[in-house]
Amino acid sequence: MATSTQILKDGDQCKVIAGTHAGKSGTVRDINTSKTGHITITVVQKNGERFKTLGKNVVIEK
């Protein structure tokens, strides 16, 4: 899970570990903070497919 020591940046490679899109991976795009304080991101897969997920559901791949 993304933690304070693991800051998401636009362009990072990530893998989704929880939620609806678990198991998918791609590039982080469009990072937002919702009104409730949760971080939401758009992930773009290699095939161009995009989906939104919560920042806490991803880990950054090195």
C-alpha cells in the first residue's frame, strides 16, 4: 500500500494490489485528492486502457 514513505508521482509504474482492479498495472497519471481526503489516481495500462483507483490500493514498482 502507498504510505508516507512511498509518494506517488506522475509517471511512476505501479501495480494495483487491492480493490476492483487488483492485479492490473500501469503508469500513474492524474493524481487528485478528493473532498474526503483520499488520494485518487488514474492508471494507464500498456494497451492504453485507463482506470481510476485509490492511491492506497497501489504499490510502486521499481
